[in-house]
Amino acid sequence: MNTKTKAYLRSLETEFGESSNAIRVELNRLEEAGMLSSEIQGNKKFFQANEGHPLFHEIHNIVKKHLGFDTIIDQVISNLGDIDEVYVTGSLAKGIDSPIIDLLLIGEVKKEYLLHLIEKSEQMISRKIRYIVYDRNGYEKLGKDAFEVQPLLIWKNEQ
């Protein structure tokens, strides 16, 4: 998961419990495809993820989901309060990239914790995050026509 990690053939053989030849074949394929970069240090060839590859970020996101980061998101949201749903609104809901992320949270929110999370997130992603919080009744009173663009559901409490 750490994109700065470097590894060499024998360490990967030990980690994965596979033959060095099978690992070498895959490493060479990934390097030829540009997914990995390599450098030689002494008599060892070290491999590392190529963050410059056009598909790097998409693949990285798939790996995070596979490893259970969706569970971490559930835990963060549970610490945030009694949240029913989280939506993206504004430009991103239209599918247009924007330096501003507009979020709509439905439920009871611990605002101090939310502000802490937003501050940390803004620093990590270099984007501004705006938010609106409604309780369930307030959101239902708004109706679907209250938004210029239909909000995009990104998380829902399934309990």
C-alpha cells in the first residue's frame, strides 16, 4: 500500500511463498508495462510502483478497497456520529472535476470531529471541502428539487 516501498526478488519470494522464477516473470511484465520502475543497488534489482503510470491511481484505489479500506471508512463515519447517508453534491455530482468537494451529511454529527477530519483531509488532498449537515427530517422536508444537481450517494448506513 505504501507506494514508496521498494522490494527485490528474493524478499518477494519469501513474502509471497512463490517461486522466484514465477515472481521474476511477473515483475518483468509489470516493468515492461510501465507499472513498476526498478533500480539496481549492488547486486540487487529493486522494484517500486510507478506513480507516474496513467492507471496508477485507479489501480491503487482498487487495491485499497480490496484490502478493506471501506471498513476503515465505516469506522471513521461511526466515530463521526449517527450518520444515515453521505452524498457528494455540486460539480463532482455532475461528474466535473473541481478543486472543491461539496458533501451533504444526513444524521447527527459530532461537528468538532467533522471539522478535524475536514482540516486533515484538505491538507492531504489539496482540495477545499464544504459540507452541509441535515437531520433526517430536515433533509426529507427539502425534497429532491432543492438541489441543482441530484446528490450522488457515496455512503449509506446499512444497519
